[in-house]
Amino acid sequence: MNPVVRTAAGMPRARASHIGVRPTRRVSIVLLAVAVLAACALSLVNLHDIAAPHLWIRGLLHPDPRELRTVIIHDSWMPRIGVAWLAGAMLGLAGTIFQQVLRNPIAEPMTLGVSSGAQLALTLATLYAPAWLAGATQTTALAGAACAAVLVFGLAWRSDLTPTTVAVAGMVVSLFCGSVTVALQLIHAPYLRAVFIWGGGSLVQQDWTVVAALGPQCVVGAVLAWLLLLPMVLLGLDDTNAQNLGFSVRRARVASLALAVLLAGMVVGAVGVIGFIGLAAPAIARWTGARRLGARLVASALCGAVLVWLTDQIVQLASGALGDLVPAGAVTALLGAPVMLLTVSRMRRENGTRLAHALFDPGGHDTPSDPSARYAPARVLGLALALLAGAVVCALMLGYTGHGIVDAARHASAHATVGHWHWATRDGDARIVLWRVPRVVGALASGAMLAIAGVLMQRVTANPLASPEMLGVSGGAALGMVVLMICAADATASVRLIASAAGAFAILAALGYTASRTRFAPEHVVLTGISISALSQAIVAVVIASGGERAVALLSWLSGSTYSITRTDAATAAFIGVALCATTPLLHRWLTILPLGDAHARGLGVNVGRARLAVLSLVALATASATLIVGPLSFVGLTAPHFARLAGARRPVEQLTLAAIAGAIVMVFADWLGREWLMPRELPAGLVATLIGAPYLMGLLARRR
């Protein structure tokens, strides 16, 4: 047992054991020193690529307008390093404040949706109010960041801002803002290409303007953080203890969070989104031995500056391999996501278990194994099948066209079509229906498979917020597909399925390994899944940011496009979907017992390891097959099981059947809406489903206590 000491506030605190602490601290300090030396060395290497050494002093101090290389050193190379330092320091400060105030070791601008909100505001302003960006870029970004932060904290406020609730709310808001941004990019691709690259965190500079803006802002932010030091220390305690000391918890929390949002919004407005520095810098600061908040603020700012500086120099050195336009912010996420995964794995189970009750409501109406609610199978199933039939008929027959699709395409150049709703009932419309059949079948099968995967994951983890999208399984399938597209763009359908399934299996294996250390505690499963999803998304973002036609096609596919589905793809998806629907009822006993916990399951004679492996194998296959058609984001795997529960389905077979139908309805409707909403433009079905599912999940979170 570790001895107990008293903090300055009089609260008990366990003394950390020195076993294993000092070596970790020494290793962390050595690695940080190595990072500083590496950043210095790479900076000199990149400087040498710009100009010969005899021009360095002149470029640094007195650039000669007649010598272009000295001007580049003074007005591009030096400001770029300065911006990297300032942006990293501000993000490190923001991340530390978020983590201290929320008592959440994975809170930072990216996980809280602040960066995505700022980027969405800048995208909207670029399209619809470009005059606002003239001298007000940071103000616009700050407004978007503030709106996203208010939404996240509003969703988690009733749950007392517990770490898991805040993380899930931040992820949902981030995905929703990101989906809207992607939709705008697909619609206005020629106009938002530069915004997309800049929004990824580009540190390219042409003068000292950004440095002059961020410098005073960083100083003011540091001063305000120092003035709020004592309130933030008290916020790190339990709210009840802080209030007993006569402290206004809510006022201090709002002021501190406002400062963190301000710092993050200013960085996004100046250089775009730089991913996960606000998470990695505070974590590294803690590993180096900074325990008190004041020391962590200073150390986090320094670590953030070093991380961004080193990453940017690596990007410059590897620009030939990655592409000249790869933004540094996309690459920093590759560093931050593993840190997030390591941090989650070190969170203590006893804290997380208490936090899960506020979000997951064990034993309540959302518990998968609760059989108390009345359920009328024939009536509910008949209504669901009727809705599915209606959705399929509308998707095949109803369209918003002028003279039919063929005539509309013929007259598009002359802008002669007049839009109206059109039923494909004429003889010439038969080919239109046949053209729509593969994508409708593919959407239907994908929605059903994602719904089945969602039900299986929720039952095997006893977590009503588990789904392929939330736990990173869809992202893993997408990652496998991205790797295949890089290595062999013309791979066959079977090879694509194998690659996607391998990616999903890899994510499930990592998720299972880390979650088993906490006995599949629901909150750890979610946080681990979010971490893994962030890592896969970061890798995909780097590939997309490299540019080219492949990046545009990949962006469209990742959004959930169905308009490239062939008859073979549709037939394969339908076959796998039918096979899954026929297989899952055989798992009825496991799906009934596993939500009760490992101890109960073993007591009833269930081999828990074998059962989980079998169920998760079906999840990987279903997710991979669906991801190939509708992309990694749709939220169908999360929302469809909840629709089934709301209808009264509690038993495994009943919930699987109704959820599969609900998922098929949502995806077919999303495909039809994306096809007809902005005719002749199209929005991918997965993207439309995300825009539908994210608000539903926000409502679900808002009702939690």
C-alpha cells in the first residue's frame, strides 16, 4: 500500500511509488532532448536546401532583395519556425487547461470538436461571406470553435462533464462538423481545394504577419492561464470539496474553458487544424515529471512547440515523398493518436466505472438484455417491412428531374431543364430503374450489415454506444482499403474485401487487447475505440492531403459514395448480408449471456474468449463489406440498434431482425436523398446518413444524466 500524503488544499493524495517512475521520467526527458536536437538538425538540413551556408547570416539578419534565397530565409523559413513554436505552445496550453478543468486526460481541441467547429466556420465564411475573412479570419474561427465547444459541453453538462461523456460528445460534434465540411468540399471542390490544404494545418509562411499576430496572443494567454492557476488547481479536485472551500466552481470552469477555446480558436484561425498536439504535449509533460499545474503549463507549452517544430521539419524534408502540399497538421495526428491510446490504457478502472453509470445507464431502458418491455413482433415487423418496401420503391422510381435523367443530361449544358418530381413509369424509364438497382441493393445490404454489426458489438461489450463507427472498426476497414489503393489501385473486388476485412480485424484485435486489461469496462472500450479511430483517420488524412485525383476519389469514397457500385458489388454485398442474417440467430445464447458479464457467462458454461472471437469475426466481415460500399462513416451501426430498442425489441433475434431492417431503411433513404437533394449534384449516402445520425446521437447524449 502506498502511503497517503496531504495536498496544499488538505485533500488526501496517494504518494506515487518510485518503482518504475524514475526510469520513465529519465527516458522521457532524454527523448525530449533528442527531439529538440533532431528538430535543430533537420532545420539546418532544410535551410541548406534553400541556400548555401555563406548566405545564412545575411538571410537571417539582413536579406538582400537582389538575392532571392536570402529573402526566402528571412520571410519564409524563419517565420515558419516561429509559427510552429507559437502554435505548438498555445495548443499545449489549451490541452493542459482542458484536461485539468474537465479532469479528463484525453481532452484537447481535436477530441472536443473545437478544431472542427473552427474549420467549419471558416469554410462557410469562404463560400458565403468571403468579406468576413478580410482581417477577421481568427474571429471567424473563434466563433466556430466557441459554438462547437458550447454544444459539446451542453451535451455533457447533465452528466457532470464526465470524461467518457465529454469524449463521446466531442467525437460526435467533430464528426458532424467534419461531415458538413466534407459535403461542402465535394459540392464546391474547385473552390475549396486551397481551404482544405490550409485547414489541415499548413505552416507555410510568406512574411511575419502570423508571427506578429500569434506572439502577443500567446503571451496574453499564458498570463491569463497563470492568473487562473489557483482556480484551475481547485477545479482538479472534486466539485463538492471545491465548493466547501467557498469556491465558485461553475464560474471558474467557464472562464478556464473559455480561455482554452480562445487559444485553440486563434491557432486554427491562423494556421488551420493541427491535430492532437493539445493531447500529446500535456502527456509528455507529465511523463517528464511535471506534476504541479504550473510546471505542467510551462512544460506543455515547451513540448507542444517542440512537437510542431519537429513534425514540420520532417514534413519539409519528406515533401518529395508525401507531396509538396501535405500540411503539417495532418501529420501531427500520427503522433498524438498513439499517445491518446496509451493514456486511455493507463486510466484506472475504478474511476471509469463510476463515470460509465452517468452515460450508459446500466440496467435502464437501454440495457440490451432487458426483456421487460412489451413487444408486438408481427405488428412492428410488418410496419418495418412496409417502410422498407416504400423506401425501396421511392429510391427506384421517384426522382427529381426535368425530362428524365437522360434528357436532363442532354439539356444540362443549355440549362433548359425544369425540376419536378418524376415517377419512372414510362417505357423509356426502365433503363433508369435498372441503373438504380445496384446502388439501392448495395445501400440496403450495407445498412443491414452495419446494423447487425452494431447489435453484435453492443451486446458483446454490454455498451449501448458501441458501434463500428464509434469504436474505429469502420476506420480500420477504410485504412485497409487506403493501403490497398496506394499499393494496387486496380485490385479486384475480392482483394478489396480481404484488405478491408484485414484492417477491421487489426482494429478489433487492438481494441480487444487493450479493453481486456480493464475487463471490457464500457467507458474504456469507447475511449480506446475513439483513440484507434483517431489514429486511422489521421493516416487517411495524410493520404488525402497529398492531393491528386486519387485523393479526390478517396475523399468521395470515404464519405460513403454508392454511385460507383457495380452489379457484382451489389450481388456480393447482398450475398454476405443474407449469410450474416442467417448466421447471427445461431449466436442467440451467446448474445443473451455475454452482456451479463464474464463471471456470469463462465458460470453458465460459456467459453468467453471463443464466443467473443466468433462474434467479433462476424463484426469485422460485416463492417468490411459495408465499408467497401458506403464508406466508414454513417452512424447506422449505432442508430439502428437503438431504433430497434425503442420499438420494444429486447431479445437478440428480435433486435437483430428489426435493427437490420431499420439500418436498410436509413441507408436506402440516405442514398435516395443524397441523389435527389442537390440534383444534378450528388451527396454520398454515408455522408447523408452521418448528417442524420449525428443529431440523433446528440439527442441521446443530451438526455443522459
